[in-house]
Amino acid sequence: MKYILYFLVSFFTLNAFAADITVEMLNKRSDGQIMVYSEDISRIKVGDTITWVPTTKGHNIHFLAGPEGWEVPKKSKMSKEYSYKFEIPGIYFYQCTPHKGMGMIALVVVGGDISNKDVIAKVKVVAKSKKKLPELLDQL
Ligand SMILES: [Cu+2]
């Protein structure tokens, strides 16, 4: 019994500050925007995990940029749920492969660190996203 208690205490202590956040991939959002993620900007803490949920088919997430020291950009399979735990502070940029020209882009800001804002601003985006990316960065 004593060991179980130790286990529970250490488990909850280690995970006390890590959160699980859900971002949906949507055909239409409550504000009327089409082909978007439920969050344009996710502000999370170091160690938090985001799970992207395909509420409708035909979307994915593809990371094009992140902070220095981050690994190879990741791409999820189409219409599949995907989770990622963010360990490095900074801004991350991702988009939906089929709808990248329709403004289906989003940012993740980890640990309130926006020091790589200039790098994100240089990411090559297309069509409608060319207007949306600077707008998102202005909100940081
Ligand atoms: Cu999409």
C-alpha cells in the first residue's frame, strides 16, 4: 500500500505541469472560417502534448519550421490523429498539405518564447496563407 502511494505521488508530481491539448482539423469553424484548425495559435508550456484530431477527413499537419535544435519537420498521415510532445521552447509553424493555400496554417508557441519569430516569418507559404501568417505573427 505504501509503495502504491509513493507511485501515485511521484506520478502526479512529475505530470503536474504537463497538459494534453486537443486541436481539431476542421472543414468549418464556429467563427465561419473554412479549412482551418480549431486554434490558429496554441500557447502551451514546455512538456505539453498537442493531439490533432481529424474531425473531418482530408486534413493533416506538416511542420515546416520550429526553434533551433528541433528535429526534422514532421508530417502526419492524411486524416489521422497525431500527437506531439513539445520539449523545446519557441514558435512552431505547421500547415495542412491540401489546404495550405486556403490559409490552413497555425502556430504553436511553447514556453512563451517568440525569439525565432523572424525565422518563422521567412517560411514560404502560398496564396491565402501569405496574408494570414503575418497576421498570426502580429498577435504574438
Ligand atoms: Cu486541411
